[in-house]
Amino acid sequence: MDGRSEGSGDKKNGYQPDEDMFRFMIENSGDILWTIDLTGRWQFMTSNVEKAIHIKASEIIGKMVWDFVAPEYVGILKDMLKRRLAGEDMQAYEVVVLDRDGKRVPFEVKTSPIVDKNGKIIGIQGVSRDISQRKNAEAALRESEKKFRDLVESIHDWVWEANRKVEFTYSSPRVLDLLGYAPREIIGRPMWDFMEPAEARRISAILQNLIRLHKQYDIAEKTMLSKKGDPVAMEMTLTLTYDEKGDIKGFKGICRDIRDRKRAEEALRRAYGELEKRVQERTRDLAQARGTLQGILDTAPIGIVVANAPDGNISFSSPGAEKIFAGEASGNIYNPMIEQHRLLRTDGSPFTHNDLPFMISLEQGKRIIDAEMQYIKQDGRTMSLLVSSAPILDEKGKILAAVATIVDITRLKSTERELREAKAQAELYLDLMSHDINNMNTMAMGYIDMAKSRVEADRETVALLEKSGEMLASSTQLIDNVRKIQQAEQRGLEPQIVDLCEVIDRAKKRYSTGNITITATYPEGRACMVTANQLIEDVFTNLIDNSIKHATPGKPVHINIVVAETKRAGSRYYRVTVEDDGPGIPDDVKDRLFIRFQRGKTKVTGRGLGLYLVKTLVEDFGGCVRVEDRVKGNYHEGTRFIVLLPVSAREPEKGTGACAG
């Protein structure tokens, strides 16, 4: 091809695509062009074949076509070549080619004969296209359709599809259980073949309405006839189906067997009929109940008032109401213009007409629950009341009256104020204890240390002083625990991200002295970040201190701590185990170990607040704690405490923090 060849180039500017241009376009397209002779030997092949099967065109030319195809296609290709050379027209076909590594690559092939000037076939030319992606997509689609069909056919409901004529085009196997027909027996038949004529007309109207309004879905009950002719009640959910142009092509439905529900409804109707027969008998019982209710109303410790609509005339007031309002209320007209000056809000401001609970129920038909207000009595005293009101409606929803319950909570509010004052007083005492007594304990411990240095020769005196120091330390620890329990229960500390492993390291260094050995194992290559606050240190110091205090006297103490990540209910946690080889905890003690002021039978003094503090803090951090035997079934072999703490969402990169090594 040269510059004189005709083409689609821009002749005005002197530019036309040449042979190199066409070769570039062909060899960079997705199609492979080729020719073979009458024997099936490759004569020409575009170089882009190498992208598809990793074999160069030069390695293919001169060899036979069937040298490169899967064995099962050799005979097929020879037959096609024979038919093509005989002048038979051939449609596009698929063939599997083996690449250099023997991998199967599917191709779609289109061919045409090469003829000389006399019309004689002298070869075959063709275009091959790699259809691997299409085949993969088709396989994925088939798998998806199979999964969807398996899902549809496994559900309890009957799923079906139909065309615009409501002729079934698909049915799930569930139809066999519902109607006794196999799916193949109803495919192609209209729905009306399985209905009484009147029912068919009713359902047809529903379908036409669905089409007319283009509703997304509709739900209706229908009755179809089984193969035996029995009626089968169903609840049908309908949707429209559309073709690729967006036109309605039919319907899709899900039918649920509601025969049990229908039988229940029928049983309910029969029961209702039986109930009607007993109405007169029950009327006498109601009269008796009314007398009982009247007795209850007369003796109830709360006030009950009923006012009729629309004028608000009070038709009933219980003795409790008369006691609260110091007089008979029945017959009085409820006058909000007068009463609102005596019914005040808790801040002392008067209610407006529309805000009074009684009027809201009487005029708007709303329920008001536990509205707190103040009532100024005629003698000037103020009462605190808790008022609830509700409308009384007739069968049509019209407001007939309103009923209000009135509870005198004056004494309760007084008690509430006293409790608040007592709480404030208790917190004051706790602050005094935490500050002043702690200071005194510290001073006393200092004096004891001075005394010990002066009487070191007298071992008995030193022992007594040490015991005194221990008691003062326990007292200080007790006060500190009380203060921390108060902080935890009142949530007075801001949460923060804490490295759990660093916390355990500090506790380990603090207690690893003398005959006390503490080992700790952490997750490899990461920090152990949890959301807590500074009180988390008390969790592990209390657990370690507990193991030390209750260790066998004269025996070395071995404590092993292991931190590992675990999952619980789909969430990530750090599981911290604290084990010791002490005398252990009996099973009957384990259940109450974390209860405040509950302790095991031990010679060690204490109030049992340490483990209660552990439980309170761990639960405040969103975790949990429990205790078990170190050796299952033998508590004498030591104790294992297990703490679960949620992993913080904001965790540092791997390789940082105390647990990195």
C-alpha cells in the first residue's frame, strides 16, 4: 500500500494511512488474522497471537492447524476444513487452543474462503478472538444463576414468573407441595387454569391495576385449586418484570401458604360467636366487677378524677382526690382560668390553659404520663403532685371524658432532698477520709520507720512495728480503694488509649522482689492498646497483690501473666491471665469473690474491696473478669484470674510499644 491507495485519510492535507498504519492497527487489536492453505497449514499469522498463547507467529507459520488445538478439536477442525473447501458456508465456531504452557485458551473463529480470479478456492482466511474473559463471565453468571435458583428452590414459599398473559414461565419446586403439580405441569399454562372463574377475575383486576399504576409491588390473598380440586389459600406478593427496553414483560410472584392462618381465623370467628352468647352472663359479672372497682377507687391511696366533655364537669372524684383537694370535687366545673393560678410548674410558673395535663386529654385526646406539678392549697401550703391523664373515648374515637390520677409526692420529694443532702454529706466524709486520714496514716508510718531504726536490736518490737505499719498501709489502701470505686461508679475519669503491656510491666517491676517471681508474655510484634483510664493499673496491682497476700507462708511466690488477643462475639479482646501457685480458692468461694465485702476464709485481713474494685473497673472499661483453678478440677494447685478487655480501635503500627519484642 502506498500513498496512492484510496482510504479514509485526510487527502486535503496530503496524509493517508499506509501499510504500516494498518499493520499497527491490526496487530494491536484483540483479533488475530490468519490464512491457511488447502492442507490446513498456516500461511500467515498476525504477531498479536503471541499475546494470547505466548507463541510467536514465526513458530506457527508452516505448521498444521491441529498442532495447536486441544485433542478433542482435531477431528472437528479437519471436518470443518473439508466442508469449507467444499464450498459450504460456515457459521462462527469455538475452538480451544493450547498455549506454550499447555493452558487451554478458548477462541471464537470466523472464516471465509480465499479464491483466485477464476473463483477457485485456494485457501482459508479467518479471524480468531480470545474469549477467555467472556467464558469466565459466562461461567460466573451460570454459577450465580445456579446459586440464586438453589436459594429460590430451597425457601418455603412458592416462587414463580409469568408473561403478560399470566402464563407461567418458571415455577419453584414448592408448587408440588402446595398444589400437587410438578413445575413442568404448569409451565406454559395461565394462572386462571388453576382458579375458580370468580377468583380469576378478581386476581386479573389486581394484576391490571398493578400494570396501570406501575406499582413496584402489591400484596393480595388468592385461592388456587390443587390437583385434587381442593382450595388452597395463599398470600401473594407481586412485582412487575421488565425487558431490556424498560417495557413490562410480565410478573414475578411469591406465594405463601396461609391455610393455617385461615383456619385460625375461622376458629377465631367461631370463638367470637361463642363469646357473643355469653355476653349476657358476663354482664352480671361486670356489674359485680364494677362494685369491686368502686371499692378499690374508694380505698386507693391516690386521687382519681373524671371530667366529662365538652364542659369539663367533674362527674367523679375518689376519696383520695377529696383528701388532696380538701373537699368534694364532683359536680364542680373545671375552670382553668381559676385553677391555673393554683397549679404551678416545678419552677413556680403557672401552667397555661393548653399545657394542663387534664385539659390536654380532655380537648386533644392525648395521654399525659407523670407530669410533676405543684398545688397551692387554700391555707397557702404547697403540695407536690404527680399527675397522669388520659381521654375516655367511645367506639368511634370521640372524646367522652378524661380521667386523671393524682399522687401526692410531697413527702417523697422531701425524702429526695434529704437523700441528696445525705449523699453530699457522705461524699464530704469520703473526701475527708481520703485526704486527712491518709495524711495521718502517712505521718504514722513515718514515725514507725523512725522507731524501727532506733530499736533494730529488739526483733519483737520491730515485728510489732512492722505489723503496725502493715495495718496502716492496709488502711491507706482501703481508703484508696473506696475513693477509686467511687470514681469508677460515677465515671468521673475521661477514657484514654492505654498500652496494656506497659501497665503490666510497671506492676511486674513493682512487685518482683525477694522471693516473688513474676513472668509476663505478650503478643509478638504489636502493642496492646485498650480504651481505659489511669485506674487500669489498679486492676493488675490488685490481682498481683491478691496472689502475694494469699500465698503459702514461707514458700516462694510464682506469678505468670500472659496477654493474648482473642475474639468474642465477633469483637477483638485482649485476654490477660494472672496465674499463681498459691493455696487456691475453693469453688464455693469463687461465686462471691467479686462481691463487695465478701472474702474467702483466709488469715489475711481486709475488706474484700480489692477484687470488687477489679470487677468494677474492668466492667467500666467494657470488659469482664472471672476466676478459675489453674489446674482444672484441683483448686489446691493455684488460681487463674482471666481479664478480657476490648482492643482499642486506634491501635499503633506493628513493631511499637511495650509488647513489640
